[in-house]
Amino acid sequence: MKKATVALIGLSMVLLLCLSCSGKREETKPGRLHIVTTLFPLYDFTRAVVGEKAEVILLLPPGMESHSFEPKPDDIIRINKSDLFIFTNRYMEPWAGDIINGLDSKKILVVDASRGVAFRQSQGGEEHGREGAGHNQGEGKDPHIWLDFGNAQKMVDNILAGIVVKDPKNRDYYTANASVYKAKLADLDRRYREGLSLCDRKIILHGGHFAFGYLADRYGLRYVSAYAVSADAEPTPARIAALIEQMRSNGLRYIFTEELMEPRVARIIAQETGAGILKLHGAHNIGRDELKSGATFLSLMEQNLKNLRTGLQCR
């Protein structure tokens, strides 16, 4: 993967030279920041902070599963034409490091949205469908930090800090927007804590990849997934049998599945146990229909809370 990324960077540099010779920059409205973000949560957080004063681009195409994403030359060119490049963390986007090393630091400000966040371990124990390296290249860190809403507020602060560096004259506007959005995240956190406090079941059994460890930790839940951090290999028959047994032994009526991924494993388990299937949206990215309908990080998390309350038999 590293060799492929380096090759892409080399190709994109040639294309950039051609663009610079023509004196053209990416078309954007004068005086407005041009920001490129990697995952949907960053895109949505950034839009909430900048309001109408900047243009924000989501690097992932609608419907693209984030763990299989590799930037193309056009993506690298888009980043090189931005004022800010905001990425989640080095475990979620291991390809970002090579791109960042090739950027003009005098023109482009890079924001690591994970600054100040404590990463949880992602390997070992029965939480995993299998051992081995996930999207984090074996470093054992769980990259899905935005699914802890306390972390999400820190991410908003990091995004705000970068934006203010690039556009200090609108500091008060951006700061006010960030405060409003962080209050919404704090309220969401409160409603999750209250809504999940009285549940007959305290275990989330997930037919997707390991994404909800932070959420489970925050609200005192146990989390078991069919896949590891990256769903790049199918769980073994033995693993699926173990999940079926956990469904039965814990009296679970629902198994959760994830967005943008064929729910084959969840269907197998549901058929064997008579359980229902509910979506638990990790918000890595959204589909075209969700984009058209105006889905936001907050709306996706609201639906998650509703489904969790149903699946965990909460009162």
C-alpha cells in the first residue's frame, strides 16, 4: 500500500506542476477557505464550524467504504489545492502520512483531529472476530474515536483551532459555531447515558467490523464484533458459531449490522437464532441516498440510540 501511495504522489506532483504552469488554482469563491476532510464526521463537524464562510469537501465518494479507500491522483491534487487538510488520525488513515510529507506547509495547514485524544486498544480478547492487523497496520489502536462523544468534542476543538489559524479575522464567528455544536454533542452524550442506563441487556453483538468500542466503553456496555478493526477478511465458521452461541446464551433478540457493507454474517446469525437485524451506523461515510436526504452526524447517532434502545431492551 505504501508503494502505491508513493507512486500516486509522484504522479500527482507532475499534474500539479502542469496546473501551476497554467496559473490556475481550484475554483472557489474568493476570500473563502477551501477545506478537504477525509471521513464524514470530520466533514460534518467542519461544516458546523465554518457555516457559510468556507467550502468543505469530503474526500470519500458517497457510498465508499472507508477502510478500503485509497486516494487517487485527483484526490491528492484536491488536497494540494486546499487551505486546510483535516484527517482523523494516523491509525484510521495510514496513507495520509506520505501525502502530508509532500504538502507545502507554508500554504496548507494539516489538522490531525485526534490531537489530545486517548486511544483505546483494539486487539485481544473476545471482542474481536480474529486477531491480527486491522486498518491500523497492527499498532493495536482503535481509530474510531468519534464514536465517543467526548472525543468528538475534542475533535471539534482541533478543527476550530486550525480554521482560526487560517482565518483569524472570523475567529468569533467560528468559535460561536463550535460552541453551539459542542453543546449539541454534549446533549447527545447525556441522552445516550440516560437512554442506555436501564437496559435488560448490556451487550452489543455486531455483525460488522470492530467500530463501537469507544461507545460501549463510555456507556458501560460490552461489545462483540464479527470482524476486526478492518473487515478485510471474513470471520471463520467457528467465529460465527461462537457468535450464535453468544446470542442464545445472552438472550439477545437483535444483532446489529453496519452501513455500506453487505450484512451477510448478520443474516446468517439472525436466521440461526430468529433474531432481528438493526443498523448501527459508524458514520465513517454515508450513501448517496443519505447525502440527498441531508443526513448529519447527529441524525445518524440519534437513529443509533433508537436502535440500541430497541436491541438492548431498554426501559
